[in-house]
Amino acid sequence: MCGIAGWVDFGASIKDKRAVMEEMSRRLSPRGPDEKGFFYSDNCNLAHARLTIIDPENGKQPMTRENYTICYNGELYNTYELQKSLEAMGYSFGGHSDTEVLLTAYLQWGEKCLERLNGIYAFAVWDSMRKKLFVARDRAGVKPFYYSILNKGLIFASEPKAILAHPDVKPIIDGEGIAQIMLLGPAVKPDSGIFKDIKQLPPGCFAVYERGSFTMKSYWQPTAEPHTENASETAEHLAFLIGDSVKRQLVSDMPLCTFLSGGLDSSIISAIAAAYYREKGETLNTYSVDYKGNRENFRASLFQPDEDAPWIVKMSEHIKSVHTNVVIDTPQLAEALYPSTTARDAAGMADVDSSLYLFCGEVKKRFKVAVSGECADESEHVL
């Protein structure tokens, strides 16, 4: 993942406010440790912290084309199709970066480009001619987008901690924020940033900030439709949708692995990925996490009737993956509670968060990209 941040101000020139942007970017470093990028102008400053996955040379950000500059965090799973459509319209590209394709799609279709995107994203486009900022977030809200409206400006970032690096935003939690921490945590309202003056752009929404006016609209909402397929058609359709979704997420210029817990979600994903890799003559790497003393102390229950470990072994052998098991001890879990909470920027799930934090730290030693079924059955996104 990457980190984005921006500051728009119509009260005075902010072109020389580089120290503020550098600090906002620094706080996003864990999201994007590979490269920093900045854009400065009188009314808009942008910062990008990059985790390099696709097209290292041609995907640098912020990226400018004509009078539009984009700052983007996400993945487009239909980059190839969009690029071909735009090339047929006369556009040319310097590489295969989804950033360049997204920016060009916005040039061509404006806000209507959102109807054509297949992916997870949070991005901002600054129009230097019209002095207008356009921002958008993906349909499911996988990628975060926080913002704070000032007297004559707006600040946004991938995480609240970056917004709090701006001197005009104070870390104040009011009654509503406390209620969410105490009563809803680890969940929050779709538009809440917990802190008093920080909000989230809700999933499936875009907004325009222009001359002090902030206008937000929804471009997508889930709808219920009658199910008319029989069992056979349903199975075939579902298999296609899952397979297509997983394969599109395996596109990477960097080494990739999958998480494998032995459960339904991760097993399906890993099996599809392993078959995809075999077709290319490659072997998939899989990772799992376990806890010291778990085997000796495991007690079956209705919630978890079996240990994960035997199923992990069965699945790894079945799909012929190169498997790594990461073992974590209890004191490590306790020590990681603080950094995992800092990473989340909100009330979390205690040892669930700290174990995932430690687990990903081990995976990161060899792989930049991991495809996961984590929390697919719990309605919770791990960002």
C-alpha cells in the first residue's frame, strides 16, 4: 500500500510550506517506505509515500498530465482494459502504471471514470486551471481517505496521524468520538475519523473542493436483485467471479505470496493463485501464523472445533506451495499492542491486531505483496 496527503488553501500561498508536507509524509512512511514524492503550488500541495509494486520507473507520484496532478493509493484490476480503451481514443502512455491510466481516465471522463474502475483506491486530482480538487474512494472503502476542513482550506491523508501533523488540526476527541471508541470499537461510523475535526470520505463516494465549498456525492451503493439462476448456474457464475477477482489481484512486478490459514477463504485464494503460478512454471509461496504452546493448550469448541495447523499442511501439500509458518510468543503479542494501535489510528482488536502486525512484519522480509482472505467472514478490513 501507499500513503497520500494533501493541503489545499485559498487564503494564502502555501507553496513554501514544505516542512509541513514533509512531516505529513514522514508519518505515512510505514505505508510507503520506498519513495517520497511532492507537488507544490500556490493553492495545493501534495505528498506521496510509495510502496513500489507496479512499474517502478513510470509510476512515480504525484503525477502530472496537462494541468491535472494525481496523488493515488490503490490498485486497479482492469488497468490493461482501460489502457487499451484510452489508447484507441488517441492517448499514449509511458509505461503500464495504473496511476497513469487512472489519471488519463479522469482526463477523458471526469467523475464518470469511477463507473469504469475495478479496484480499490483513494485518490485526489488537482486541477490547476480551475483550482479544483476532486477526491474519491472505492466502493467498499478498502482504501482509507481522511480529511479535515479548515477556514479557507482542506487537508487530507490516508491516516489521521498525517492530518494531525498539520499545525491547524488539533487532536481533540469529543463525546461522539469517545462513544465510538467505547461502544462501537473496533468499528467506526463510515464518515468518522474519531477526532473532532477529522472525517472519512464514505465508501463509494467522491467529493469536490472548490473555493471553500466542499460537495460530496455517492456514486455507488449496493443493491438487492432477485436471484434467478439455478444451482448449477450459480456455482459456475460464483467460480468465475472468485477466480477472476483473485487472478486480477495477482498482477505485480514484485514478489507475491498468499496467506494460508487452512480456512475456506484463504484456501480458495491460495488454490487459485497456485494454479495460476503453475501455468507460468512458478511455485506459489504461502504463509501462516501460529502461537507458541498452541498445540499443547488447544481445546476444541463450537467456535473452533479443530486446530488450523493440520488443515494448513493438507492445503499446502495439495496445492504444492512453498510454505512458511510464523510462530509468535505471548510476550511478543503484548509488546506489539502499542505499535499495532498506532498503525490502526483507532481502537482495535487487541491481540488480533498485534498478531497480524507481527505476522506481516515477518512476511515483509521476503515479500512486498500478500493476497489474503483475512477477515473475509468478519466484515472488517485490514488496511
